[in-house]
Amino acid sequence: MNYSFRLIALLGWTSLAAAQTPESVSEKDFLGDMPIVLSVSRLPQRLDETPGAVTILDRNMIRLSGARDVADLLRLVPGFQTSTSFESGAPLASYHGGFDAFSARMQVLVDGRSVYSPYFLGGTGRGLQTVALADIERIEVLRGSNSAAYGARAMLGVVNIVTRHTQDTLGLQAALTSGENGINDSQARIGWGKEDASYRLTVDRRADAGLTGSNGHNQISRVNFRADLRGPANDDIQLRAGGLEIESGNGYSYKVADPLRDRTFGSGYAQLDWRRSLGEDEDLAFSLSHTEESYRDTFPYSLIELKKFVPTINDSLDIEYSGQSSSDTVSLQHTFRHGSNLRVVWGGELRREQVISKPLYNTDAAFVTEFSRLFANAEWRLARDLVLNAGSMFEHSSVSGDSLAPRLMLNWHVAEGQTLRAGVSQANRPPSTFEKFSNVRYASNGVVLQVATLSRGNVQPESVLTQEIGYLGDFPKLGASLDVRAFHEQISGFVRSQPYALPPGTALLSKVAADFINTEDLAIHGVEYQLKWRPWRDGQFIFNQAYIDIESLDRDTSWGAPKLASSLTFFQKLPGNLDLSLMHQDNSTASPQGSTGDPVAMTRTDLRLGLPLRFGTNRGELALVVQNLGTPYPDFDKSFQFQRRAFVTLRVEN
């Protein structure tokens, strides 16, 4: 507990330092303009009029956090569980339960483009790594289902990553990070152009030795390009393209079926966005995107001992999980105002997903899923202090059929800066290609040795009925704000892997195989809140807490999220313009994120000190970050430990 004592002492010292030059926080300093949220209903809305609870991580908070990727940033959002492990391909983040290793019940958007991967069980971990943190303007996190606006993948939440406009990143920037645990990051960016045509190119690399006890040496390499163009007739055009490669060490030294090895994931994308203003409150938007993914994971498995009994098989077998996937999306939406009290956005989207993997499906054929979506969301001001948000999406899947995802939310401005919110929504998640069609078998010289997973195709979509009430309060005289969400999420037809008996003679060694079925109806209920307090001008406290109770017949599922998770973040501007950040997180017992091991608790405290730099017309920052000041804690697997690590970052830009 020595580090906790030092933490308290440091908080006290910085408070005294701030008190020596007291400046009261005015209402203007605290509130400024009410944040405008872009992604909840597809309408730009004030934070206190959105149909759901939203957490915004802005560029300054991203910098002060000391995080090295988006997944780690999401620890600052109430109700989220995260992992820094690469064992499932990339660091993970999930909302209200890490039920699997791929976080398949949440949608992630990067500048409006879905980065949900159709490969394996589906998921968002790799998509969270799409862009460098330095290029992110803000992250909007909707805590709750949003299929009414973004379709079936937005079952339990949406993370919308918004990158910076190229006009804000003109010039050169470079950053280097080096530290313990093999941390070796680098980033370079160039921005150029004029007001009507500006461009940005960013190249970066993130590398470290992973968690203690794991097969580390992880590396992420990225390149991203963006162009912002102003066309005729009030047209705004954005072009984006980029590539991502993740190389990670995986496996265990003591597991024959999951040995130490290297895996590689690659993706590339291109995106076109066009928006035309048709008037002060009306516009038309068109989007087109293409994404490709490739995955390579292979290792040899010895059959020498088995060959003594089955002479016709080979000496070894190549176990492989490699494959490719792609997705194409085209969408069109129309936003307009009808009178002074009604705003509407409506439109449609076509999406095509394709997966090819002989190791996972026992065929070279492509599995194609096509989605057709029609959506509409309306914001109706019933009275000066009463706003009704109503919306729905009709979705047709070529595999799972039709579904409807409605939402109704009422926001009541009880008093100035005080808003109550209540609503209900329905969301769905169709089975992934792997859940519906998987056929994983191992054969040697024509002899089927084992059938590990064989889907019988009976699995149906999951659905969730969400009821919630919320409160958003601003207290400018106190320099404080409070965001509360109480929820009840009833999931029907929860999909889980279950073993079943194979017909006799199917495989030489296995009598059972896994299949994905709708197992049970489960409930998730609780309350979460975030309190922000600025007791003085240059200091801020952020306190998050989430109580989550998962009612499930399955032990691992019921422990999918900690029943109580708390975090306290403190930002302070010290004398000499030094930035201090302290972040403390404490989670009660839960299964490790992405795994099904024994439930564990975790405590983590991070420290960051940042010194602004000036070199003539150039500026920059030198920052020291120490992650996990306390004792190591298990991450993903009980044998993987997140140890204390320190690193230094130097950033320079003109």
C-alpha cells in the first residue's frame, strides 16, 4: 500500500500548489458551449438532447491520459472492460461484459466507416488500432445499444473515432517513445494544402514486448492518408485511405495445440465521403468504402506418436487459421428541418461482407453476407424543455433475414443545466459467418483426425431490449457535472459455443464438436455514472463508477464484467506549465477480458508528467509515463501479468 500512500500525498501536494495561486472557476470557464455530438442519432445534437448516454474523450484528454492505443483509453469510460493483450489479435475493449475474445457485440466507427471485422467471430479489437492517437480529434462513446442508427452490430454500444481535419494538422510533426518492456514507438506526419484543398499523411509504428508471461514482441504499423476538398455548389469531399499490419507473438510454451508462434493481421481501406449543403438546415451525404483484411496463423503439429497406430497418416500436420475477408459499404442520407420543432435524418445503406478461409470452413468457396438497411431518426421538440427522439432501422440480411430496431427516448430539461432522460430500444445481432457456417477439422492424408467446430446452421440472431433512465446535470458554480445512466438490458437467445455428439465415424479422435447455439435469455442491469469536478482553474477530477450485475446460468458469462468498477482521474497544471495526470482504477472480481479463466480483481494506477517545449516557431512536449505503479495484475490470462512500465515520449511539430 506504499504506492497508494504516495499517490494520496502527491494529490495533496498538487492541491496545495494550485491553492497557492487560487483562481475561481467561472461559469463560462466550466461550461463554454454545450458539446455537440454527431454520431448517436446521425443528427448533430447537444449532449443533453441525445437519445442516450454519451462519453466524449477529447484530444486534450487523449494526450493527458498517457495511453498508447484506443482500447486502453476506453478504461476512462464507465461500464467498459479492456485488455492490453494481443492473444486474440489486438487489445480489446467491450461494454457490459467481455463475453468472448473478439468483442463482437459492439460497433466501432472510424470517421463513420465500420471497422467491425467479419472474420472469425466478428469483432472490433483490430479496428480500434486503425489510426494513430495523434490524428484523433475526439472519441464519442454511446453507452447503450444503437442499432436504430447503425444496424445490428451496434447491439451494446458504439465507439465513434473522429479524426482531425487536415486544416488543423498542416506542417510537420514527429514523435518518438522509448521505455521499459521493449516500448519503441515512432510517428511522423506531414500536412499541406490550402483552405479549399488540404491533405495529411501519417506513418507510425507501435511496438513492445507484451505482457509478462506471454509470447510478446508485438508490433503495429500504420499508414493513413486524408484529403479535405471543397467543391462547387457547397460540396465537401473527403478522401481517406490507409493500411494496418499487426504482428504479434502468441501461444503458450506448455500447450501443444496452442504453441508459441507469430501471427500477422493486415488490412487496407479506401473511403469517399461527399456532403452537399442544400440550405441552412438541410444537407445530403453520400459515403462509399472498401475494406480488405488478411490473417495468417499457422504452426506444425506432430503426429509421430499417432502414426504408430495409423500408419497411413503423415509425420506432422499444419494447423492453420489463415484467411481473408472484405467489406463494401455504400450509404446515402438526407437531413432536413420541418418547421421550427422537427429535425429528421433518413437514408439507406448497402453492405456486402465476404469471408474466405479453407481452414475455418473446409472449403475454398467464399461466404457472402449482404445487408440492406433503411433508417430514419427524428428529433421533435414537443415543448421548450421537452425533446422526443424517435428512430428505427429496418435491416435485411441475406443470411439471417429481416429485423427491426426501434428506439424511443424522451429528454426533459427540468431546469437550466438539468436534464432527465428515459427511453427504450430494441437491437439485434445476427450470427457471424463463423458462428453460422464454421467447419474446423484436421485431416492427414485423407484421414479425418478431429472435428473441432462444426456449425449445424441453426443459430438465430440475438436481440436485446434496453430500458434506461438517465440524468445529466451541470453545476457551474461548483465547477462540476454529473452523468448517470441506470439500465436494464434483456438479451434473448444469447449465442454461446456448446459441444454436441458427432455421428459415429465422423473423426478418428473426436466424438464431439463445438457448435454455436442460442443458449439462454440473460439480463444485465445496473447503474453507472461519471462525475467531473474542477475545484480550481487548472485542476480537474473525473470519478467514474459502474455497478453491473449479469444474471446468467453460465458461470463465465455471469462474471463477464466486474460488479463494481471505479476509476479516479486527476489532471493538474503545475508551476512551470508542467502537466500532471494521475489515473487510478479498481475493479472487483471478474473473468479476465476476452478469456474464461478464474475471476480476478485488478487495481492499476498510472502517472504522467508532461513538459511543453518551444524551439523558436516550433513546439512540442516531453512526457514521462509510468503505468501500473502498484503490483502486477492478470490481463487476459492468469499467467499474463501487466507489470509496472515507464516510458518517455518526445513530440515536436511546427
